[in-house]
Amino acid sequence: MHYEQGKGCTTPQKVDAALKRHWGRYAKRVPATQFTLDQVKMAIENAKKKRTCCQDALPAPGITDAFLLISRLIEGKKD
């Protein structure tokens, strides 16, 4: 979703449509090797920028805090 920063994705249907534009075979579950670490980090940065625009405790539709969890998981990972 963060390839296009999720702009305008305010319903589940719009999210699915956007995901399918970038990933034709989109499915809810993805293999662990589907994205590179660099792609994941780019998505995290885009999500951070989007979340910074929203100061609400509970984000509006189309905004998520899931990037915080992913960031912590990456930080804890040892190569």
C-alpha cells in the first residue's frame, strides 16, 4: 500500500484495488520472501510520513500504526 502512500484508500474495496494495481496476484497472506528488506523499509518510511500528518490517537481510515510493529521486529532481528 505504501508504494503510493495509500492516498484515497479509505475503504477495504479501495485498498484491495490499489494493492492489485501493484501486485496483480494480491492475496491476504504473503510469503516471507515476497518483499526485500529495502522495500519493507521504504514502506515503513512512507507509512511514517502519512501517520505524521495525522495527530489523532486513533488514525483515520487509510492510516495505520502497523509500521511501528514492523519497525520493532526489524530492529530486533539479528543477521
